[in-house]
Amino acid sequence: MKTVHVEQRGGRPDFNEASRMAREVALQYAQQQPTIVSWHQHSNQHMSPAYEGANPDSWWEKYGAGNGGELEVRVADEFDFVLMDARDYETLGRMPLRNLSDRAGHQYLCYTPILGLDTDTPTSEACTELDDWLADQF
């Protein structure tokens, strides 16, 4: 994987600015549709993807390299990004899943072909309540 360093004038960039800069660099390195696979922030050791027990100094890079990452961009000694070119991937289109909430504020993941598009009320036949195991589809 190729590594590129980018300096930021005027202090440390925030995440939005740093990720924008990383994607711009990736465009210069022939990635037509640069997509961030993983990232790491040095000052607070945040990273994505993250899991409990992962080493923030290396996990993001291993994950990125193992999941299609082709270019590492280091921005202002604060952020590291692993990017890939997503131009050859098909898009999913509209998913048959949507998130709804009931009147009590409980959140549900609902299967639209059963629920239908005419209602925003979760039903037991079409919906499952969100919990720690069920991913939010927003």
C-alpha cells in the first residue's frame, strides 16, 4: 500500500476537513471514486472500525489493508486514512428495510415488502425492535 503525507497549514484540521483532503489526494493518485475504508485520529485514539480491545495504533491500518485499501493518506500528523477506489462496485439501490419508531419512542427495523409504504406504524409481522445486536439502517 502506498502512503502519502499531507500537511495542513493553520493548525490541525477537524475530521471533515481531513477526510476531504484525503479524498482529494486519492483523486490525484488515480482513484476515480475514493472511499474511506478505515481511519485513525492520533490526538484521541479514535478509529473506525473500532472494537473493544483493538490496538488504535495498528488496527485501522490492518483492517484497511485487508479490506481493499490501496492508499494510506496521513493528514497533518493527526489523521490516517486508508482509501480504496469504489468505481467498480455496484450500488445497492433502495433497500427493502427502513427504520420506524412507535408512539412510545421504541425503534424498529421493518421489512417494507410486508409492511407496505402506506404506513409508518411498526407491526410485529414486518418489524423487529432495535437492540444491541440489530443494526440501525438510517
